[in-house]
Amino acid sequence: MAKRGSLSALLAIMTPGQNRQPYLGFPTSVILDTVAADSNRAWRMRGRRCLREGLLAFLFLRLAGYAAVIHFGIEPSSLGKRPRGHCWVTLSGACVLNSPSPTILPLFSWDGQTTPEPVHDYDPELSLADL
């Protein structure tokens, strides 16, 4: 799904309903540590570690009742070659997972509730393979 599907479809799958919070009360540190441990054993999406971690952290933080936001960006120096994307997660505006480098160009953010607001021109049906 992550390689051939659209990003909007993947985000829809990874966004739980607002009333679905089976992990309510779990500390963020437990969730983030578990995501990191799981990502160390990844045999799928090896080349997309920040995407795997970002999606898992976003999903489980939301399931615990936190207002996580997942962000997507691209390294401008990689344009014209093989573009390198990056994904990170924030809570209350503070980065909690995969801090972006200062040169990352933010493309858009997803809070799980509203239509993604592009930071720059963005095609919502862009395939993750294109990033």
C-alpha cells in the first residue's frame, strides 16, 4: 500500500476514528519507544524508515488520545535526482519523532481531521513512491 497506493488513501487507513482510543492514558514515551523498537526489526519498508515510524507513531498516539500531527517534506538538494522525502511527527507543535533537517522543505501536514493543507503545491494523489 505504501509503495503503490496514494498517500491520501494511506493516511485514511492510518487515521483512527475520534471515538476510538483503546490506548487512552498510555504515556507518549512508551508509545514512541515501542515504535522505535518495532522499526529496528523492520523487514518491510527498510528504505522508508521515517515513513514507517511516522505512520506507526501517528496511529498509536492518536489511539492514545493525543493530537499527533504527521508532516511530510522533501530534501530540495535531491530534486532532479532521486527525490528524498522525510516524515516526522509533532505533538503541540514540538517534534517528538524524526526531527527534520533544517534544509527539509515541508510539503504538508496531516492532523487526522481536516483536509491536508499544502505548504507548497501538492498533489493529494501523489504516490509515496514518487517522494
